[in-house]
Amino acid sequence: MLVVLAVAVVVMAHVVPAGADNITMWDGYGPLGLGPGGEWAEVEPDCFPGWGWDLIGVAATAPAEPGDPWQITFAGGYNFAAGNGDIESGDIFLAFSEDGPLDNPGDSGSWGYDMVLDMDWSGDMPSGSPIPFNIIDISSDLVDLLLVGESINHPWADPYRWSSGGTVVGSGSASFQVYDNAAELEAAFPGDFEGANSLIGDVTLYTLSFEFSPQEDSVLWTHFTMECGNDILLGRTEFPAVPEPSTISLLFMGCLGLVLRKRPRV
């Protein structure tokens, strides 16, 4: 719980990250992906031209200063704020265990997720708009989650939205951004969404970003999909332990001792 409570005090403002890791996992569907596992900058079948139903990838951006929040960013041709037609956007689900949603393939309960960012979608918004959300702990209480339906072939597609249950533990805000084409997206996130430009070209793209303060030596799973489950963004990343200053000093002294031992005697 302490991991996500840090998000509660953050009102997300758009920042241009210095670089990020591709944490997107392949959803097992669609052959055109450019990245690892075929998912990064992947275009789902029947999503082109237009890319209005397609999701590109999810990235985790490290902070410039140790101890500051990380930035998690979802990108796609799907309009996160407005949805597409009468198909609404979903919530963001988070898991912190080693196997996350793989622990619960989807027959009941929270589907392996520990928390959900219950997004307050208010229709189409201009670029730079904040999207408020409540942070709900769904790890222990009985919860009711909305599912995408039996016709979807994606592994781990469900759930797409929170309905009821769990405990509200905080609130926050995500940043919604609009880009005129894939080149603008790549310029705003250097190296993060590489391949989107060559594959997608001049179509409007969108990002949704929120800040996350992890515990050291921890795991984060992220999940997003729309109501129809046409495409999903499932991400996983690990946050390594950072040595304490005293540990760093001991390591330095140990290395210094090795150097001194190797000096030849005169």
C-alpha cells in the first residue's frame, strides 16, 4: 500500500523525460510489432488505417534525481480521454507481486491486481489536461470489476474498469497529451517510442502519464485496455535496491583495500 500512496499527493504535470525503458509485454495477438516480443509499436489487426483503436506501448521513465517519482506513460492512437465512439476508456490496474496477474489468470476477485487508478474520464480534452483519479486498494476486499467479454482473444485482457469494492486510499492526477503525428511523439520521448514514426506516420497519437514512487527492490505491473479490449497495454518493470550511503562507503573501502594489497612493495 505504501508504494502507491506516494501517488496520492502528486498532481501530474507534463514533463519531457530524458529517457525510459520499454516495459511493454506482448499480449499474444498481432504480428506487426517492432519491439521485443512483437508488442512495442505493434499495430493490431484491423486497426489501420487510422489507428483509432490501437495502443503503442508503455514506458517507465527514471527520475532525474534519486528518490523522486518515476513516470509511467501509455501511448497509442486510441484517445484515452474521449474513448472512441461509444467505447469508453478503461482504468489503470497495478500489481506488485513477482508474477502479478499471472498469479490469477482471471476467474475471480481482483485478477491478480493490488490497486486500481479509477480514472475520471470527462470526454475529449485539450492536450495538457489533468485526468483526476482515485487510488483504490483491491488486494484484500471483495471487488466488482468490469470485463471486456468472451470474444476477446488477448491473454490478460480483463479487467478493463473498476465498478465497486475495495478501499479508497488516495487520489491523484494523470497528464493527457495529444500529438499530431508519430514524429512529435518520438521527439517528446526520445528513444522511448522508437519505431512508432516509421510504422504509423501522420496520425494523431495520445499519451497518458502518471507519477509513481516505488519501494526499493520491488516489482510493478501495469494494465490498461478499452471497453472492447481490442488492444491492451500490459507492462512489467523492476525497481532495484539502492545501496545506503554507509553501504556505498563500505564498498569503496573494500575496493580501496584491494588496490592497496595489489601495490608492489618497494
